[in-house]
Amino acid sequence: MLTGLRLGTIRGFSGVTYLADVEIEGYVSTYLTGVPVAFHVREDLVTDGTACLVALLDPLNPRAAVVVALFDGRPAEDPRFDPVVGHKHRGLVGDGPELA
């Protein structure tokens, strides 16, 4: 049964509903459709082919799931991204220097 944390691949996403279609690793060509994406995940990064981590919450309902993380890349076009620290500096106390 599908439960716990699973690796997957985004196969579709709607920014209006914040729902994704996800192919779970090991289940080729089988998609979970309408999977909610956690609100902390940036909309512009949820693209077809992006690797993701899916929390499957109910063993009797494979649609009771949520995309909790994306990985396997970063937005190269973001000039404020610090490749050493791994996040954008926002000038918060203890957050390091603010990058222009």
C-alpha cells in the first residue's frame, strides 16, 4: 500500500488550484491526480519533470496526499540565490548579508 513518504515526479500543475499530478517512483505511468501542493512550495518551481517528495497520509485513500518538497535543482535565473548558503538572503537578523 502507498503510505508514508514517497519520491515522485511532477507531471502537471495548476497554479489556480495549487494541485499537481504526480507520478510516484516505482509506479511508472501511474499518476496521482489532484494532489495538493504545500503552500510553502514556490509556484514557479512546480514544473513538469521536477522531483518531489509526497506525504501519503491514508493507506485506504491514495488521494489523501500532499507534495511537501521539491528537489533536484534550483532556479538558475534568481540572482539573489546564494550557492554557498543555499537560500535567498532577505536581510533578516542573523540571516547573513543582504545580496543586491
